[in-house]
Amino acid sequence: MRIISGNFKGRKLIQLEGNDIRPTPDRVREAIFNILGPGIRDARVLDLFAGTGALGLESLSRGAGHAVFVDAALSSCNLIQKNIDLCKMKEKALLIHHDIIALPFPQTLKTQPFDLIFMDPPYEKAIVETTLEKAGFIDLLAPKGIVVTEQSFKESLAKPLNGLDIYRQKKYSKTFISFLRKEAIDKGSANNE
């Protein structure tokens, strides 16, 4: 697993052995960032269920201004910290050990909204839906922010949730990626864009 593009292109990231973490494959990560395009520059990024931190670190490599990594597993948090150190991104990264499903969102996440939120939780447990519907989730997202979710193709999102529109979906082998954004408040102006 490596950083695909940007300042740290080619940098190999440390990953856990075994089945505890299922990192996003390089080709899927590349496809996600190709879709996101240059909008990543200077973005505030939230990497939920961060695993190895690859999505947040790829964002930083491509010019994101700041990334917050959240994971419930201490082993993942230790690994993410090693990868942050490896990429020399301490000043642009914040790591939070927190169980997003069992506990309310930490106050730290509520200080400033995020332009981009990645969600890559364990597959086939309906965690994406549970998180998207959680009280306060929509407030974490900036007005023109984007949420990118990764799920098993067996459990892909089929409907908008919690004020979010699904505007793009793509299947890559056994992985299903959804791109969501806040619903347009003024439908007339949204149609004129």
C-alpha cells in the first residue's frame, strides 16, 4: 500500500498483518481521488474508521490543509500515528481514538466543518447508514462538502440519508463507493448550476 500522488507519491505505508484492517486498494483510492479532482486542495478532511490512515494521508499528499483521523481500535490508531510520522505530517494531522458508533461525536470534530469526509468501516454491518443517520453527522459537513463512503457491493447505499444526496456511485470488484453531498436548499438555484 502506497501514496498514489502528490508530495508523497510512492511512499509506502505501514499496514497491519491479518484481517483486522481491510485497506482501500490502491486502484480504488486512485479512482476516488480522480473523481474528487483538484477540490482536495486546502480541504479540511475527516477520515472516519481510518484503519491505516491511507485516505486521509492521500488527501494531505494531494494538498489538503488538514486531516483528522478517527478509529476505535487502538492498534489502528498506533498504525495511523506511525504513518503520519512516516509522511512527516504531524502539523497537519490530528488522531482521535474514539468509537463513533457507540459514543456521540467528540467535541473536537464539531469546532469547524469538514469539506470532505471519508467513511471506510468494516463491511456488511450497516455501519455507513448508522453513521450517516447519527445525530449531528450532517453538522460535521461544510455547506459544499462531500462524503465518500466505501462498502461491500452487497450493502450499497440505495437512498439519501439525513439530508444528503447520493450524486455518484461506482462499483469496483467487491467494493461499492458512494459520493454524497448536502441536499440543495434552493432547488431553483441548484437547477441553474
